[in-house]
Amino acid sequence: METTSSSRVGTQPAEAQTPAPQDPPQSLDAAAPPVPAARRAAEGYLRADFPWYGLDGAFTGPRWLMQVAAGADGSVEHGSTGHGDEPSARGEIATGEKERFAVVVTVASNPLRRTADGTGVLEATSVSSAAWLAGSGLLAYSWPGQMDHSLRDDWLDQQTEAAWELADDLAGPDWSTLSLPVDGEPTPFHYRESEFGWVLAGSTGSGVHLGAYGRGMSAYGLGFSVIGDLAAYE
């Protein structure tokens, strides 16, 4: 991968993360309606200067917004959109409850990114960046059966480091190739499976990198397209 562990996309200062929606303050104008939580969440996506991707129109299930992340200069760097069941960490892996979901991660193609203190630069984002974000995202919703809560943090740290190493070696034996449509055009992706689900990563013709992860939905039948209206995810 082009970056080092200190420059991982997604390892952002706390203030760079889009905060969870909060209830708006009481308006002095009793007639003013509150801003819906979904719309407040969508505002983070609307600040991006690149297109967002999701599953194409062949997917007819629920869609939902997740989170965006910004760099030191405040510009949006990446974010995720969800499809299907909203997963939980203690989902299918630990409880046997069947969850069917796919999350699409859109990563801006940034040739130059500033460090958090503004004094240096980080290397460009890449397909490996998308693979890393997708791999770590899947782990966030995975919890091996019979694992005690107190042990999960250590397990997650170990598995996250392993996901980073895998993303750093997309040509390695742990990855295969898969062609999926992006905006109707066949596009090559790096693909791997594990007991927790699947992960894939590739690039689009519109200047962004795509990552995706999921469980309970086959990756082989997916297609991706630019999101024309975020209202479909609210």
C-alpha cells in the first residue's frame, strides 16, 4: 500500500468525524419545525466535492446513511452508505441471527493530504485505502461466538492490523479478482472472503475509489452507481 500505518485513511482526529446527529436546540420560534435527524446526517455527505456511490437500482431493499470522515482541512475524504439490514456487532457471527447487508465505502482520490497538525503531508489515497476501510468496517460488525466482551478489544486490534496488512498486498494470494458493473461498465475489483463476510475494493472512472463489505448478501450479484439523490438513504 502507498501509505504507512500513521497515515491510514480513516484514522482521523476525533473532531474530524461527523458527529452523531443530536437533537436540535429548542427554537425560539415555536412554529419552526425541527430539522430531521436524517437530513442533519445528510449534510455531511453534501459537503463532499466527489460523487457518492451505492448499490445500483437492482437493489430494492432499505438504504441508510452511515458516516463521513474529514481531513485536517475539513474536506470530506470518505464515507459509507448502507443497504439491507442495519448490522450490529453482536449479529450473525455471535448470535446466529441472520443479517443481510452490504456497505459501500466511497473514498476521494486525493493526491495530497495534510497531517492532523497541518505541518506535513500524507501519501495519496488508493484502492488499498478503500480495501483497508472496507476490511476494518466489516470487523466493526463482527464478534466471534463465545468471545467475552472484555476480550473483544484485543481481538479487534489484532484483526484490524491484519486487515491493514491484507490491504497492503492486493496482489497477494488472499485476494481474487471479480468484475462488477459500476455505472453500467464492467469494473475489476479485488475480492476476499472470511468467516465474517466479504470485502472488495476497486476504482471508478469518476475519480473515486470504492470499497464494499457485507454479509448474507452475495457480492457476485452486486452493481454500483452514483447516488443521484441522497433522499433515498434518509
